[in-house]
Amino acid sequence: MQSTLLRFAPMRKIGPLGLAIFHSLFPPPPKQLTYKPGIPNIGEIGPRQMLEDLVFRIEMGAIESRLIQYPEVREAVVIAREDTPGDKRLVAYYTASTTQAALDAERLRSHLSASLPEYMVPAAYVRLESLPLTPNGKLDRKALPAPEADAYASRGYVPPLGEIETKLAAIWAEVLKLDRVGRYDNFFSLGGNSLLAVRVLTRLRQELSVEVAIRDLFAYPVLASLAKQIIVMPLEEFNSKDLEHLMQFVYGVCRKQNPTS
């Protein structure tokens, strides 16, 4: 390990705690390290990036392991694709144990959602006859195809109801690059992620003048439920006394319009 570290220049300052953790794993050599051209500086890579990469690989393995537990799935691999710059999504590729297997994205997503947090559930599920391999017998990630529309989990289309649902559906469709979005569609099932969620919230602020927190989208990922939450949000700013006065006002207006009721 020290011979490998000799290739790199000294780390930039990352704080006493970060240095203590890093040095406990990789004791520094006694002499000054020197940088050699063409080899990344460990100060640029940083222990944080190394840790993130390690966690990412562990999470991918956990998703694949869970996916293989589905009865009809024989092999599985999960990668993060970025077909559009800045739009990175988890995509699962799998082979089935039988050609008769009735597998679809909705079933596989439900299987994973039962035991994995939302951010670890892939957006798309691509079925392959076999996983592509390199001449050396390793997985050829570059040969994995981009997911098509049927790779995303989607319920039967039900058109949005009301102005809020319609505007919300239009925003989702534009951000997710879909032709249409139904009122029972799940934002994350359609390929949404944290980055795209931020874009949706920005559009909601601009077009509907509402402040929706990202936690609200995670709590209400179905279009109809999020639309309902947006409708009741203004009422949450009132206290109980204000709401009572508002109800009395509405009741009075109704009585004037329908005196016989």
C-alpha cells in the first residue's frame, strides 16, 4: 500500500478527523511523497470520494442481490446511467430463468421497494436474453442498452383531474421527458430521482407559487396525492381559530346563496 501511495503528492488539508481516519487506514510513509505526471493526486481524489465510491459499489451489490431473490430472475446487474447530462438514473438489467416468466418493471420495482429505501430502487428494468460480456468474460457495461419506455414502472393511464393535477402532470412529463403522466403514476417509478425532484420543485415554485419541500415529494410520490398536498398547504398556515372563522365565512356565503338549505 505504501508503494502505491508513493506515487501521489501530499493530501490537501481535510481536517484533523478526516486525516485521522485516513491515516488509520493508510499509514503515511516516512518520507515526503512526490507527484508523478499522469497519475491522479490523492488530494484531488480525497478519502471522501473513495468512501463514496465504496458505498456506491456496496449499494449496487445489495440491489443486485435482492433482485436475484425474485423467483424468475436468473442474473442481474445495476448501473447508474447518464444518457442525458446531469440526469443520472439507476437502471437494472436482468435475465429470466424461463422464457415464460411474466416479469415487468412494476413487479420488480414492488419487490425491491418492499425491502430497500427509495433512493436504492432502480428507475428502469431492462430484460435481456443474456448479459453482454467482453472477450475476457467480464460484464461489458458499455454494451448495456439504454432503457426504453416499457422499462419504467407505470400503472394504467388515468388522466389527471383538476387544474393542480393537470399542471403537475405537465411539469412531471416535461422534466421526466415523457409523453404523458397519469394521476396514479409514481414520480420515482417513472424515472425520477433527487436531482429531477429539485427541478420539479423549482417549476412548482415558478408556475404555482407554492413552496414544496423535497421531503413532501418523497412522502407523496403519486401525482394525485402530491396534488392534494399542494392544495391543503395554504391551510396549514392558519391556526385553529383562523380556520374556524374561515369556515364560518364560507358557511355564511353558502347560506346567502341557498337560503332554503
